[in-house]
Amino acid sequence: MKLKQLLLALALMLASNTVYAVEDYKTSAEFIALRDSMHHAFNDGDSLRFFPALKNLEDYLLKQNDMHAYYTQRCNEIVFQMNQQRIYEAYKLAQQLSKELREKKLDKEMYMALNMMGHINRYCGNGQKAKENWYDAIKMMEKEGYWANIPPIYMNIVNVALDDSPEEADSLLTLAKKISQVHSPERVFDIETRQTLSYYYRGDYNKFLEGYKAYKEGEAKGLSSVHGRSMEVYYLALQGKTDEAVKLAKEELGDEGKEAITQIYEKAGRWKEAFMAFKEEKAASDSIDNVVLINSMEGIEEQIKLYESEHAIYRARMIGAIGVVLLLILLIVALIYIVQTRKKHMTELKKAYRRAMESEKMKAAFIQNISHEIRTPLNIISGFAQVIANPDLTEADERENMAEVMQKNAHHVTALIDEIIGLSLIESTDQMSRDDNLKINEALRAQLQEYKEVLPPSIELQFQSTLSDEFTFLTNANMLKRIVSALMENASKYTKEGHIALRADKDDAILSICVEDTGCGIPESEAEHIFERFVKLDSFKEGIGLGLPLSRKLAEQLGGIVTLDTSYKNGARFYVKLPIQQ
């Protein structure tokens, strides 16, 4: 939504649901003509038409003694100046409004000045000060009973809080909805739509889609929302219709669309276009900053000239003039700080974007590496299969040896696929369900049996357990199998002779599973390094370095841990420690 449309909606809503002492004039042809004339000039951004139309409407409202409606139009003048990027003029008008309300002791309308200062501070990048203004305005509105107009103020705070504190934004949206349900039901649908948009910004796409469905149902019932066009843009993006989403954002979202387009391209993985959209967005942002700064500097020049020309007459007011100049200088410093901060922020964004591009290169390298890892055993299997298929080319013993090699390579491919699938499990932060009542001895013997076919005769498989065969353990059977398989696979890679042992034990609270081998062993200094992703101490060994990280991550999701026993020196010994649920 364009800034003009947003601020006009907010300003007009200040008076949309208020009950006045005199209502008759609002249905008169004269009032409607004056109001519509002002609205049309406002929407067109036509200064030559707007200011005379506004003055006529204000004079009419003063005659009707409707001070609330009169000061609402004063707010519209401030909004108009902001839409024209004349921030200094808007700031002066807001200060003048605040002073006038104090002098006339119109405490009931003081919240309007605070609301306008909130918009000015937000426009200049001071989000914290804007939030303070709006919270103060809400306190006044609650005191004076302007409940119907409070939800739009909460929505202003949501727009600032969403990036820094999503929890605060959620609580404010909930509060705004509760108030609207009682005092202004027509705003409930718009607030729910804004909540749905917040899910998209935070990456919760399932909730966004649920909210979009509710939005379309409401739209079918004749409801509408100022956020509707943004909903349609992001819905197209989630459907993979990137170009359609970008086109709609350019046509419908105005200035807000620039940021949306960058997000859409990033989600689609179209990094070059995302970077170009990002540059365009930042260029537009810097342009606005420059306009604000120049406008403020011009205002300062005008003030200085004014004080110089009237110096002789108003010498006694010099102290006040100095105070004004200092205030303006502070404003310049604040604006310069904003510009520099935004430039620094843009530099950080560029660095982040470069890191994203590097991540993309790493992904490509990973795909190339895994393709090689999988292709080699598949080629072996394919080649031997062709030889075995022709009985005239090989003897029975040779075919048996080839079948054994094919079986080992098939096992290798399966292990690689398990590691790749394990990537998604490593990224997960969710706790695993533990609903399987598993007989531990039976499960561990079954896993040992799987390795008898792929290990050479020089390696002895051992199983030892202090548990009874009837002992059961409440866990996630599939995930526990993956943990043990990853450790067994690691042992089989680095053990040429000796034994691989699988042991089970428990105390009152912990189940312990041990995988021990007589392989080359692991240096004590690498005890934690080996649990990092893609780490392989021997780069010539098969695999991609995900087995051990996967085993530890899955154990953590089951409430336990996987560690290396550094005191064991005849190979490698890993312990899986899992809590026994009472």
C-alpha cells in the first residue's frame, strides 16, 4: 500500500466512528460537497486544490462547533505534507497542533497530535520514539473513551514492532481485534488479514495459507481489507508463480512493492533478480532520505533568514530563537544519523546477500560431490550386472564374488541416501514423538544381522547386553535405528579387522547403547569436531560426513546425547545415552 493511501485511511478513521453533539449537518449537501472536494484533492496530491478545499471545510466545521472533526482535518493537513515528503512542514504543523490543544485545554483531542508525531518519527526512521508517541495516544484515548478509534493506533505500532519483536506485534493484533469486536466490528476482518500477512513475513507459510483461505471466504461475503492486494501477491509467490507475483506487486503495492519483490525473488531462488530488486529498493530509500534531509535544511535556512531580518525588532526574543535553531540542528543531526545508519544497514544487507550467494555455491558443490559418491557404486553395480547376465563370460565363483561386491555397493548407496535424508532431520528443532514400545535386545540384534552380509570375514560382530530380552523402551523406533545405523556405518568404514561390538546397559534413569570398533580410532582433539556437518577425517573414505552429526542431533531430539569415549585407545567407542521415561 502506498504511504498516501495508508495515512489517509488512518487520519480519516480518527473521526469515522465518533458520536458528536451535533450530527444534522453531516447529511447536508454543503458539508458533503466540501468534504468530497477535500478528499479528491488529497488523493490526487494537488496542493493548489487541497489547501483551499481544506480551509473551506475547516471554517465550516468551526461554524458547526464540531472541534473533533475540525482537528481531524488539521491532522489531514499534516498527512498531506508527509505524502509530499515535506517532513519539516509536517513536523512544524504537528508541533503547532500540540501547542494549540494545550493552550485551549482540549485534552480530549490531544491524542491526535501524539498520533501525528508518531507517524513523523516513524517516517524519519525513529521507530522507538514513534511507538512511545502511539502508546501515549492510546492512554489518552482510553481515558476519554475513544475506544472505536484505538485499533488503528495499535496497527501503527504493529508495523514498527513486527521486525524487532514479533511477539509484541502478535499481542497487539490480538488486543486490537478484541477491542474492534466490541466497538468497531467492521475493522475485525482487516486486522485478521494483517495477522495473516505477519505469518508470511516470519516464514510461517502454513499459517499464512490458512489465513489466506479465511480471507477469501470473507471476501466472498463482501468483506474487504486494505491489505488484500498484498495477500494476493504473496499467495502467488507461495504458489511458485514468481513472475505473476512480481507483476502484481509492481502494479498494486507501490513503494511497499519494492521490498516485497526482493522477498519474492529470494524465496524463488532467483538471486540475481533479488539482488537487482534489492538495489532498486535501497536506491529509493536513500532518495527519500535525501529528500527529507534537503527539505529539513531548506526549512532551517528559511528560519535563519526570518530571525536575521527581524533581529532588530525582536531582540528580546533572541533566546527563544536560539532554542529553535538548536532544536533544528538536533533534527539535522538526527536525520544525518538516520541516513548513515541506513547506509550501514544496506552495507550489512549486501554482505548478507554475498554470504547467501556463497551458500548457493556450497550447495552446488555439495550436489556435485554427492552425485560422484552415488554414481561410482551405481556404475560398479551396473557393470557387474551386465557381466553376470552373460553366463558364458564368468564362472560361478566369479559371479558369486561379483554379487558380493554389488551387494556392498548397494549398501553404500543406501547409506548415502540415508545421510542425504538425514539433512532435513539435522535442520529440525522439533522434539521427536516417542510412542514406540521397543524391545531393545531384539532391535539391536536385528541391526547387527544387517551388517553380516556386507562386512569382510576378518571383522567379528559382537553383541553384549545386561538387559533382559523382555526389556522394552518407550522411544521412536525409526529414529533410534537411524542413530545406531549411523554409528555402525562409521565403524564399518574405519575397521579392517578385529571386531565391531554393540552393547546395551541401563541404570535407573538412563539407557546406554555402545558401538565399539578396533579401527584406526579418532584423536582426542577431534572428539567434538567429528560431530560437525560434512567433517571427514579421512577424505578418501566413502560418505559425505553427515552420519555422526545426524546421530547426535537425533539423540538430542529424543532427549539424549551421543559422545565419543576418548579413554578408549584400541579404535573408536561411541555411547548413546537416552533417558528412560517413567
